[in-house]
Amino acid sequence: MKIAVEGCAHGELEKIYDTLVHIEKEQGVKVDLLICCGDFQSTRNLDDLNCMAVPPKYRDICTFYKYYSGEKKAPVLTIFIGGNHEASNYLQELAYGGWVAPNIYYLGYAGVVTVAGVRIAGLSGIFKAPDYHRGHHEIAPFTESTVRSVYHIRNLEVFRLKQLSGHIDICLSHDWPQGIYHHGNAEQLIRFKPFFREEIERNTLGNSTCEELLNFLQPSYWFSAHLHCKFSAVVQHDGEKCTKFLALDKCLPKRRFLQIVTVGEEVRADTELKLSHDLEWVTILMLTNHLLSVKPVANYMPGPGGAERYTFTPTEEEKSVVFEKLGKNLEIPENFVPTVPPYNPNIDDQSFSQPSAQLNPQTTLFCDTLGIDDPLRLLMIIRKQPLNIGTAINLQNEESICTEDAEDEEEVTESGDPEDENETFVSFTNITDTLLETSTENLSVTPPVKRFRGRNQTLYSPPEES
Ligand SMILES: [Mn+2]
């Protein structure tokens, strides 16, 4: 499968897709999947933009809304993780992953999916020690503080990822695994980014939980973004396995933001790729539901020495229970519906407020199917907010979405060949060939859902009630 890997998207979806379509035409290859490593900026409208942690002058609606409204369609199946510049209110609706637009899938706080037999795991957010052990307590409208902490990585997701067994082909994180620069050309990196020197020398650059996960999961590939430069490395693990690391730049002209990598089997040109749940992962989500916290206090994961279960690598029996619950069908349903009015460029409008949180029908269905908790729903219960479930809105009634189409196409023609400048920085080879010098290989157990559900509700009920 040909996978296009993108660093930080920063809302430039239209440019990224144009570049891909251009590559396909020029080089006669078909890209099967696009992976974005965060800072995706899936802002549907101006309200969403106010939930993004950037100074107001940098708030730019960019082009995601066109894919949300249906004005444009993603030409290739796209999956992404969250970074530190996101429509956090929207991503929170999809804690366990979901479609943010047709053909564009968010992996959730953490997630594992398979595409054409390739197993892909992702961890959203960036690491900040003070928030690592807290629950997912943030909810829109965010404060100055929660608008940032909302995208900080939590121990729950890292714990869940560490329950995975079997081989992982690709892992994604927004910030780099700590120490990864010692496995590649660090001197060249420092020449390009001199202000990294001190942190590289002290081995403090990057995310220690990702380093831990990289060594634990030993995936074939690890892709990251965030530091806005291209860098590759190979981590040789004990034994045969190694991980090829690649970080890419953000989407800007003349920057190396995109690379095509060949992973797994070739996909026939007429195959429409489908995204599937990873059964082991979904089972882990269910088995660890009771570990979810939405409180702003420390929430420690179980370990040896305590009385409770602390390994949740599922048994075959546990997996088959989940398989039944999913109707013996792992395919992720294509059940996206727009639930808020998309940005309308023809209306000269401004918004200075954040929206209130809304539940997403995709998450509601997923949680109901498995009998697990939606963290956002728990928060609404605590805050005594109405359980506001987003419903499909009819975009036919929205003015000007359709009329925009024609204008847009003209614009592309007028501006001539927008890809010209892209040519130099899109590298196009398998990273194995170009970047790497070292050659490498490549029962009766009923899930305790009901009980935990009840337990969660009590845990999370407001203090005055308990
Ligand atoms: Mn970033």
C-alpha cells in the first residue's frame, strides 16, 4: 500500500490534497492512504476556531470546512491524530475515533485501526508532565488553562496502548519520541534547527512516553510531526526488530512536509479501501472502561502488587465477546453526518465565543454498542449540563455552499499550476531505500461492563450528591 505521510497539516487540507493529486498524475502512482500526524485543525466554523489554542491573530479557518460541508470530498482515505493546534471541542466529540468529514477519520485520544491489513496505532496530543496523570476533565467552553491541557497526553491512553500484543506496522505521535535523534543524523538536525542543540545534548527534546511506547511496541514505522522539520532514524531493538522513524515538516511551500512510503501489500487500483476496527484494541477499550476518569486529579493505572487486574491484553474469549457486540463486523461504519453549520465564506461574520460541548452520534453509537462510557457524556453529567446530542443538519438549506464550487474551480485554473513549487520538496521514494543505511527487515470471562458503568457514574457524580 502506498501511504502519503504528512507532518503538521495546519488546516491546509486543500493544498495537501492538490499536491497528492498532482503526484498521482505526474508519477502515475496511486496513493492509497494519507496519514497526518497532528495539528490537523478540523475547524468546522468560527466557533470551533475559538477552541483552538492559538493567539487570535493566528486563527485562520483554512480549508477543512469545505470537506465538512461537502463542498469538496477528500480524494484519498485520510486518517489523523490530534496535535496541539486543534478544534479541541470537535475532537472531544470523538474520544474513541470517528469521521470528522467523509473519508477523513480521527483516531481519537488514542486508537488502532487496520487498512488493507496494515495495523496503525496513534496517540494524540503532546506530553506535559503536570497533566499526564489527570483525568479527561476539560470541556468546552474552555478556560485559558483547559484550552491547552485538553490536548495533553494522559496515562490512560498510554496504558491502553501498552496492552497491545502482536505486531504493529505503524505508530503515530504528534511530538517526537524522546531520544530518537540519537538514532539518526543529530548533527544535521542541529545544523537545521540550532536551537534544538541544548535539548538534544541533554536528551530532553521529545516525549518520554512515546519513547517508552516505541521500545515497547516496536512498530515497523513511527511517524511524528510537531518540530517542523524532516528527520529520519532507525531504532534497532534487541533481537531482529527495528523501527524506522520519520518526522516531517509542516505544509508550507518549499518545505518537506510529505513523503510516500510503501507498507504492506500492493492495493489494486480498483479497490476501495475500508477502515476497520482493531479487535484487540476495541476489546482493551472495553476491559479498561473502569479506568476512565474525568476528574482533574491524579488517576493512577493499576499495577502489580494490588488486588485488581492490571493486565488487559485480551484473551481470545474476551475478543470474541466484543466481536459479537460489533455484529461480527469490524468495518468502521461510514456514518458521518454534519452536526453544526459549516463556515460560510460569503457571510462576513465574526465569532468571539466558544460553543458548548455537544455529543457526537458516532461516539454515542460506538459506546452504546460496547457498553462503555463517552468521557464527554460523563462530564456533562457532572456539570449537570443537558446531554446535548448533535443531530444531522441539512446542508441543502445552507446558502452558497453549492455556488462556491464553480468559483473555486476557476481559481485553481487561474492560479496556474499550484504544484510547481511543491515538486522540489515532495520526496517520493520508499524511506527504506533512501534514508536508511543500515539494512533492516524489514471462558467465562464476561467483560465487567455493567458494573463498571455503574461505578463510573457514581465516581463521577457531583460531590454534593455523593
Ligand atoms: Mn504542534
